[in-house]
Amino acid sequence: MALIVQKFGGTSVGTPEKIQRVAEKIAQFSAAGDDVVVVVSAMSGETNRLLALAKEITTKPIAREMDVMVATGEQVTIALLAMALNRIGVPAVSFTGAQVPILTDSEHGKARILSINESSVRAQLQAGKVVVVAGFQGVDEKGDITTLGRGGSDTTAVALAAALRADECHIYTDVDGVYTTDPRVVPQAQRLERITFEEMLEMASLGSKILQLRSVEFAGKYNVPLRVLHSFQEGPGTLITTDDEDSMEQPIISGIAFNRDEAKLTIRGVPDRPGVAFKILGPISAANIDIDMIVQNVAQDNTTDFTFTVGNLDYDKALEILQATAKDIGAGEVAGTTSIAKVSIVGVGMRSHPGVASSMFEALAKENINIQMISTSEIKVSVVVEEKYVELAVRALHTAFGLDASRKV
Amino acid sequence: MALIVQKFGGTSVGTPEKIQRVAEKIAQFSAAGDDVVVVVSAMSGETNRLLALAKEITTKPIAREMDVMVATGEQVTIALLAMALNRIGVPAVSFTGAQVPILTDSEHGKARILSINESSVRAQLQAGKVVVVAGFQGVDEKGDITTLGRGGSDTTAVALAAALRADECHIYTDVDGVYTTDPRVVPQAQRLERITFEEMLEMASLGSKILQLRSVEFAGKYNVPLRVLHSFQEGPGTLITTDDEDSMEQPIISGIAFNRDEAKLTIRGVPDRPGVAFKILGPISAANIDIDMIVQNVAQDNTTDFTFTVGNLDYDKALEILQATAKDIGAGEVAGTTSIAKVSIVGVGMRSHPGVASSMFEALAKENINIQMISTSEIKVSVVVEEKYVELAVRALHTAFGLDASRKV
């Protein structure tokens, strides 16, 4: 008998009929003797319907009142799901965020969870009930309703699992797990039985479509095993957990991530002086543009080339800023392109396996793919290549690191 | 400077545009220096939309969860109205029933208010804010959300006004006040400046379309002056208050009420024995049929005729029960008809003016209207007449008691 927290998103509870199906899935766990806490989002479309109402009133709504309004979305879902569970003979009771209570700070619309008093939830579990909790919302110490911002239901589920010391936190989605890479690019992509929190975070470009990164960080911090599952299909999904050092068959590489939505900017002939990196990147950051990879070559003739990547949408703005900077600091030509892609290999196994990066470069070289930039972390190697090579690169690496074959972890 | 509680129903806040207009009305009072607490219902249609969702899940929803769901209707309105007020420069803050808190018993769907802790509302008023409270809902001592049942927003407003010792409680509606009778029947009907709680209760057949009777009772009990006003028109409305003994110009009759939705049943030849009334009416009440007027004539030949009225919708059921009872007790013929109407004259003035009933009978006799039943209370005389005479009777009485003329109270 385990204690499981299960989270169903807006699409999974988008209609009364889907809520019935979710209730039946929960009933299976309850029948197996598990204690179940369920976290749900607003029915899909509901939050947007509410935002549209507010927009008819004002374009600058008071944040406190937005939260009062938007929090009703999940409140409707918890009531409907509790009804659906009771209808099929599973005793269930609903809790709003304030009723749990999930205490947050007072940053309306993007509040952070401060603490959870789990005693009322635990009392209902002990009384044999499934507890249905509204995701995405909490209450501050003044008693005001807060929301955690969009996608915050994952965070609610992980925080509740941590507070309750749950055995697992299930995140139900529209995919049946985390894959070695995007199956649309590599049909041989495998569902991973298991992946570490760190790997999941590094696989952001794949993972962010499945899980909110903030909830993965949170789960890692509190060591809550996360399982990604399909809402309406059977299957074990993918378990996201801590690095299991004992695992003999740990693969070197867990997955191949890629991102087409980056652009590259280069400023040449930069005087090689202390503080020059800040002079270049400071104005970019000041314009709220996120910088991803940064590469600076060793100087020649007292000048250096400086290259970095930003999101595609920020490219024009960043280029403009950089051209102004080039004049300021007496640098040379500014160049850039959006026709690039980043490809990354991710795996905790590379910590103990030197030479992973060169295997990567070898595989790309075999396909005559030129590498434009390289960046490494402890468990990731990323390269920037011309955008047209992205599929070829991902497939070559997927094969080279043995991910095509079926494997067990 | 007064403290006013204002209540706007679902139709008055049915669209964002109407919510803006309500905000502008509230702003007038706020600008005049009044402290304002506003109670609002769910936007019209919203409660039915939610009930339809629940119906898709189950026909026997858990009452606790229904309240969790239905309470979101008002929660959306309070947020939107607070936004609308802030937008036009009127500082405002919203409260759910639980946030006030409005403590109720645990009878979900028809909870009764036990107490209101008004200190947080008062603190916000003192901070210069308009306080917008969700009507129709509260919280029980377990922290569960409760609802007061349909129409409960009036009760919320009156209860808040009592707790805050407000100067007046304004109920905004789609009429501009309480009339001496239905203006569709008597075009000369006058808006009353003032009416007593008792009269308002006796005028149920008119008043129930405007105000929830329960809230009038409540207002009378706690002596909260109620004012009925039009949501979107200017005007003083009608003040419902305690009997003002000092008023010299108190009219004898304040209004003429009528009800077409009653049916009459008669059982003849009832043996004149103690307990026979209970034998006749007991089975009717046991079938959850409300009995209105009851008339029993003095016995002749040791038998008596026994007549009572019920709602039209219960007529067939009541007739069936009565026929069975007649056999049981050895009574005679059972007769009945739905072609009747009840016409009542209402006024606290009749306490000090004997002869009002005979003036009524005289007015009806002049029009050749036969009276079938008579029933009196301290401030009301009701008669049952053939249904086809109802308009004629109401018009005749309206004229006879001087209500056609314009008057001041």
C-alpha cells in the first residue's frame, strides 16, 4: 500500500466525460489499497474564458482580484471530480488551496509555496477518502487567495507529495512517458523507464513540453519520485528520480535533446580587455533577453570573437543592441543568423565515462555536419549546427549512443 | 455619511457591461461619503451552467461538493466587480463568504447563517474601501463551503447589514419599488414610499417576486431598514421598515395582493367529532402539500363542511388523498376546483380601524362578486373568489381603499 499523489491537467479533465474517465483511473489505485491524493487543474478553456471576462472589465486588473476569479476554475474541477468518484463508490472529498491550506507568499499570479499543513489531508486519507485538491492555488497569511501562475498545478502536486512524504507523484499527460528523443524525428526513439531529475532538467527542450521545469527542480530538491504517465492509456510511464548509483546498466547517454528556436549572434574584433563580456551582454540582459550559450575564443592580435545564442523571437532586438554596443566598444563586424539549431546529448553516465564528447563529434563528423559552437556541463554536451542538419544530427547521435536498441535500465 | 449594504442580483450583474454600470452606481454612494458594502449573486445563467455540468457527472451529487462548485459563481462576480470599481478609481476589495467569514450550519444547499464576524469587513471600510461580498454562501465550522440556497443573496445582504448595524440595506431589482398592487392589473397602482415588514410579508404574492420572504423576515427581526430600488434607473424606491406609530397619515390599506395559483377542495358531511380536522389535513401535510386557507363551518345535523386551499400544482394529488380520507371517516361528497383566486387587502392601519373587512365585502358586492371563503389576520383580509373575477376584484378594492389617488406616507 502506497501513498500516491496524482496530477491531472486541464486537457485530462476538459469535459464531464473525461472527468468520469479520470475518476475510473483513480478508482483502480484506490481499489488496490493505495492512499490517493489527486491534484487537478481547471477544465481546459475555463481559465481563458475567465480571463476574457476580466478583459471586458479592464485591461489592468488588480492582481489580487484576478486570483480570486481564476481560482474558481480549479474549484469547479475538484467538486466535479469528487462527485464523479463518489458516484462510482469511491469516497472522496475536495479541498481548495485555502482549505488544505497551502500557504504561499503574496505575489498574486506567481505566488510561491511557503508551507503546507498536510494534517487535514492526512485525516481524510485515514478516514478512507480520496482527497481531491485544487492545483495552481494557495492562500497567503492574510487569507487572500493566490495563484502559482500557469502550469502551477504540477508544483502543487510535487509540494503536496513532499509534505505528505508520498511514495510517488504521478503527472498525467498526453504522452506515455519521456523518450530518448522526439519520436517524430527518430521513430526508433525509446520510452525511458527511468531518468534522473538532472537529466530531465537538461532535456528541457523535450521535457518542458511534458513537465513544468519548476516542478522537476522542486521534486529533485525534496526527492519526490515523479512518474510521467498517459491520462487515458495504460502503461508504466517514465520514473524521474534521483541518480541510482547502484544501477549497473546505467546508460552513458539517456537522451538527445534539440532546439530549433535559437539564434546566434557574433561580434568580431572585440578588444581583449577585462569587463568586455559584461559590456556586451549587460545591455542584452537589461532588455530582458535570455542568453543561452556563450563562447569566447582565445584572443589573437589583442582582439577576440564573442558569440552567444538567444531565442529566435529576441533575435532582431538583440542584433540592434549588439550593433550599438559594437560602436561603443570599438569592436568590428556584428553577424548573426536564426538558421541554427542546438543539439544536446544528456546523461549522468558521462560523469564516469570520459570521451563522450569526442564520440559525439565523431558521429557528427561522419555525417559531414559542421559544429559551430560547443558548450558542456557535467551531464550534457551541446553543439550548435546549421538548422537544416538538425534531424540528421539527432538521428546519427541516437544511433551512435545505442539508443535505437531496446534497453532496460 | 451612512453605512449602506447594497445587493445586486444575477440579472443586474449578468454581463461585464452591466457590472460596469453597477460599479458606476456604487461609485455615486462612495463619492457621497457613504461606507458601502456590496453583496452580489452569480452572473445570471452561471449557476445553471454549473448545475448542468454536475448533472453530466451524476444525478445524485454529494451536497458538500455541489456547494464547492456552485459557490464559484459568486466568487467570479465579486472579483469582476472589485476590478470594475478599482478601474474607475473606487478602491475595492472582494471577500468570499468564507473570507468574511459568514459562519453557517452544515446544511449544504440550504444552510442558515449562525453568525458573522464583521471585523475584517469593517477594517476594509475604515481603510476607505468598498467591500464586495459573495452572496448566497458561507462556511461551516469545519471550514467547508456552504450555500444558503437559491435567492440567498438577499439574506446575506440583510445579515451583513444587521452585523454591521448598517443604516440601510438596498436591494436592487428590475422594478423601481413595491406597488400598491400589480400595475399590469391596475394601471393606477402607486409605488409605495414606505411599507412595514409585516405588510411586505403579507403581500407575499406581490412581494415574493421582488424580495425573498426569508430576508424580509430576517430584516424585520433585526430591524434592518430595507430599500427596494431599480438597478439601472434612478429613484428612491420603497423603504421597508418597522411600523411607524407616529405617522399621522398612515393609510388603512397599503396594498392589494392576489394569487391565481390556488385550488379549493371541499369535503362535505364530515362527522362533527374532535380530531376530524387532523384526520383530513394530516394525510395532505404528510404528502408535503402546503395548505393555505382553512374554513370549517359550524356543524348542522352533526356533520360539517370542511374547505381548504392548496397550490394549483398539488390539486390532483390532494383530491386523490381527500377522496380516500372521505371513505375512511365516513364523510360525504368531495368537491374541488382550480378556478379560484385569492384576493387580499393588507395594511397595518386596519389594526386601529374596525370595519375594514366590511368595506371590502361591500366593494366586492357592488361588483356582484361572490365570496367563497374568508380568512383574516391582524393586518390582512383574504377572500377567495371565482378566478374570472380577480382583476375586477383587485381594481374595485384598489379604488375603494383610495389607492388610486397619489398619496404620500
